[in-house]
Amino acid sequence: MKIHKKKREMLEGDLTPMIDMTFQLIAFFMVLINFTQADQNKEIKLPESELAKPPEVPFENAITLQIYKNGNVYFDGNDFTLDSLRPRLVVEKQIADEFKGKDGGAQNVTVIIRGDSFVETGKVQETIKLCQDVGFEKFALRAKEKVPY
Amino acid sequence: MKLRKNEVHGREKIDVPMTPMIDIVFQLLVFFIMTFKIVAMEGDFNINMPQAAQGAPSTSLQVPLKLKLRAGPNGALQSVALNNTTFDGNVQEKFAQLQDAIVQQIGVSDGPSSAQEESEIEIDADFQLHYHYVIRAITAVTGRVDPKTGEVQKLVEKIKFAPGAGA
């Protein structure tokens, strides 16, 4: 009986190091987690470029158009064709002019274009043209960073 | 002293229940691990295309650079031409030559208000050309990674697409 008792008491190990480590892990994942990347569409495989460095200052006013391989556009949670995108962009421009009028309205909004590697270039240009027609002037073509080894 | 001793004794007796805390901590840990995803960093190439400038003569004083990208029937790159010079070789060689040609034309210097900032290139790509070739072309003309230092040297700053090609 005496031996039994001793053994049971030994079983209560020191939990402090484990908790320390667990908190370390939590802190690690919390710091690295990135919710801002949520507007990336997984179906789109961006082209790679050595020069595509993440911008030091993110664009202040930006909308992201994501172009699928077949030329359709994903914007704000929905899929559009070029024809159905126009009214949506007009709304977007009006919002920009209304609320960001001081900063130059739609002229100062950057349209970030995330095009799939294999989409036809003409489709991308058509999308840019459409944005120009609506009234946007600044564009940014997005590419994935390629680490040169 | 006796009281104090008792206090000390009492302190030792307090047994904080660790189990709930560890439960929650593990919950948190699992949450962060599950939502964690490794994303490659992304960067942008700026192109400025004001509506009024379409068809208007270029404001740049430099010799205009015009890059032609021609596509084969399946969307693969067929030929690359800068102004009237065509480049040969495989895709990689073509873009390497293109970059050399750009460097020859505008040079590499790090000073302010250099030729790089003034220069402008117009990209005229075929409709069915795969988009990643355009990005490679833009990469080739906007800058290069110095092989010695690994730093990025800027080349052409302004990029625009030839009007009408998208129609």
C-alpha cells in the first residue's frame, strides 16, 4: 500500500513547461495568422515574378478584380462576366466619388488585377478597358513573389 | 511569526485547477493551427492608364519603346520584338535578350531623374497570349536583379498597354 501511494503522487507531473511551450505556440500562430489575405481566390494561380515584392505601404483605396482562366471576373464575393461587371463597377465608382471625393474620387482608387497565369491577355485588357470606361485610372497587376535560388 | 508560517503553509495548499486552462489553451492552439495557411507573398506592378491619354501622343521625350508580343495558336509565346528588333531563342533567352536591349537603350543608373523614370514602354500583346508571358515581359522591362548584389535595379518605370489590342 505504501508503494502504491507513492506512485500515485509521482504521477502529478509539473505542467508548467508544457503550458509555457503551448503559449509560445499560440503566440507564434497568432502573430503569423493573416486575415487580410482573405480576398484571395484559390482558383486563381497568379503568375510568378522575381520583382513582385509586397508593397511597403498598402494601397489606401483599392478594389481587387480577380480574373479566372476563362476570363470571368470575381469581385466582392461574386462571379461576373464582363457585361454584368459594368453596372457593378459603376456603383463602385459612385461610391468612391461619393465618399472619397476629397481624395480625388475614383481617379485615386487603384484597381488591383489578380489574373490567372493562363487567362488570355486580351481578356485582361478588356477588363482594364472596362474599368477605364467606368472611370478608374490606376491599375496594379498582381504577381506572386518568386524567390530566385 | 507563527501566523506567517501558517500563511505560507496555506499558500502551498492552494491548488489551482489547471485542467480547464489547458483545455482552452489547446482549443486556441488548434484554432490557430487550422486557420494557418502559408501564402506566398504577392507584389504589384503599377500601370497608369488615364482615359485621356488613350491615342494621344506620348508625353515622354524619350524614344518611345514599343514591345510586341506575338502568340502562337495555343496561346504560347511565339515572338518578342522591341521596336523592330526581334529576339530569338527559347522563352527565357528571349526575355533575357529583351532585358539586355532595354538596358542598352536606357542604361542602368541609380541617380534621381534618370532616363529610367522618363522612359515609357507600350506593350502590344496578342489577344490569346497567356497572361503569364505578359507578366514576364513586364518583369524583364521594369527591373532586373543584380547578379552580384542581389538588389533590384529599376529599368522602365511606366508601362501601358497598346490601345485597341483588347478589342
